[in-house]
Amino acid sequence: MRLRSTTGPATAGFDRDTQTGPTHAAAPGSVDPLVVAAYETETPYIVAARAIRSSILQTYADNDRGSRACALIGIDCDEALAVLAANLGVVMAQAGSQTVIVDANRAHPRIASLFQLADHAEHQVTAIPGLLVSGTGTAGHNGSEPSERRSLIEQHDAIATSGSQMIAATVVTATNGATSIADALTGFDAAVIVIRKHFTKRNVVRGLIEVLDQHGIPITGTVLV
């Protein structure tokens, strides 16, 4: 796996103020080996994930809501997005906050299976203390219904406790464009754009950034996978 964060250089000092390693490593087999943050502490991938975590937490500091919500928006990188969301959720939980990862890819969910859980069930307990995984329901009969039509922020706030956070992973596709995604993410505290290195077209990224700006969703940075 490759991961390069472009969320900004001023994140390392902030991260030193948080817990940087797992309180308890996951039992072998309880979490997919791709979720390296559940087993390791100092690989380059985990260091990059913590840098992303720090940038997101800095964004949260400017908001007085009791709970927090961040979106990971992937372009051309469905599998890598799921793995990143899983690892980011682990390092978020390791920092001491109750965290729920929402897999908003209704047609082809991937995150729950990384934690040995059912794809579409909601708020499932993982082997990582403080971390839940939630689906968004089953797909429509043709598998193409955009899950972003659901109000993710309202669902989260209905069950959230003070200091809890949601990470929603969603993808830009031909049937699930930037506008529908931004509509569903209205009210989110931050967004991180995840793109495929040397593959994703710049005009697609620029279009997504413009739509997010129009909806008032702060963009924390981009990640190359």
C-alpha cells in the first residue's frame, strides 16, 4: 500500500499531543491484515494516517458541535479508500474518541468486511475499542441507488455522544456525482479528497472542490493512493 498525505506540513506537532499507538493490538484474524493500524504502530502508512488524523482534528477545533463528522471522498480508488477509512478509523479511536465509520458505498460496500462484519448492518462493534462500523442499508434493485441521498449527519447526530465522531467514506462515480455527494455531506466539519496517483484527472478534482466549496464543506486536504 502507498499513501501520501497532502493535508499540510503543520500536523506533526499537533499529533504528538495525542496517543500515537494502539492501547491493545487486535487479536489475529479479528481484523483484516490490510488494517495495519490494528496491529502495528510505526509503519509509514500509519504515520501518514496519523498526519491525516491531526489535520482533521485541527479542523474540528474551529467547530463547537458536540460531535464531529469528516468525509473521505474517493475518486478512482474504491479499494484504497476503504482501506484508508478503516485505518483512519482505528487511529481515531486510538486517540480516545468514540468513532463510527460509515461505508456510504451502498452498491459495493467494502469496509465492514475488513473488520469481519456484515456489509449493510448499522453500528457494529469492532475488535478495536471505541470503534464501530456502519453500513447505509442495502442497494436498490439495480445496485445503483446513490446512498448519499440519505442524511448522514442527521443519522449521526441522533445517536452521537459529546466528543464522538463519524468518518463517512464515499466515492464519486458516473451515477453518484459530486453534487449528490455534497448535498448529503452538508453540515460535515471536514472533507478529505482521496485520489489515485497518476490516474485521476485534475478537472474532476477541481470540479469536486468547487462543489464542496459551494456547499460550505471545509476541505482539509488531499491524499494520494
